[in-house]
Amino acid sequence: MTTKELLYIEDALGHEKYFQTRCKEAASQLQDPELKSQVENLAQRHSQIFKNLYGLL
């Protein structure tokens, strides 16, 4: 991989970690069980994307 590609992946990892954290924070504040479940699923999805990107390294 080129330096530019590695920097892109590093940036993408940071974004995915941020999205995961924000989704977890939002889910912890939600009262509606269905909505909370959906947001928790989003957090899990971002976690999986993070793992997939990290696997490229």
C-alpha cells in the first residue's frame, strides 16, 4: 500500500471509531426500546467496519 492509501485507511478507522462511540452514547440515552435497538445495531455495524478496515493493515 502507498502512504496515501494508509493515511486514508487511518482516517477511515478514526471515523468509524467516532461513529461507533457516538451511537453507543446515543443508545444509552434513548428510552424507546425499538429505537435504542436500531442505534445499537448501527454501533455494531460501525464496529464491524472498523474491524474490516483494520484487517487491511
